[in-house]
Amino acid sequence: MTGPRFAPRFKRVAAIIAGWIFVGLGILGLFLPFLQGILFLLVGLIILAREYHWARRLLTNLRSRFPALDSLIKKAHDKTARILGHPAGKG
């Protein structure tokens, strides 16, 4: 499977895998004192929110429930968008 159609699919699968890895590290970080659990969870959710509606909905709920986290989520979203090469329009 080569050609121009392979690159977007590979990028999508790589982003989903990276998102789940960050979520896994975040869960570990909730129990291990040397990992930033919340930070890893947020980054993982931001990555997964591009593909999964439940992750978008969860981020929206977090933003409304914890307004202090909103600016942190926006900064992490913009940084993640730059790394993944997506426009940072919504978030």
C-alpha cells in the first residue's frame, strides 16, 4: 500500500496510537509520583479528540467544570496541533 493515500492513514493511526500511549502514561502517572499523570492524560485526550467524539465531549466537560484548566488545555491543544501538523482552529 503506497502512494498518497497511505500517508494520511499512517498519520491517523500513528496519532491514535500516540494518544492511547499518553493516556496509558497518564493513568500510570496518577499512581507513580515521578510522572505527571494529569498532563499526560490531557495530552492524550487532546490527540484522541481529533478522532473520537467521546474524547471531545470529555475535554469540553473538563473545560466547563474546571475553568482554570481551560487555558492549559488550549495551550496543550495548540502545541499538539503544531506537532501533528493540524491547524489549531478548534479546541
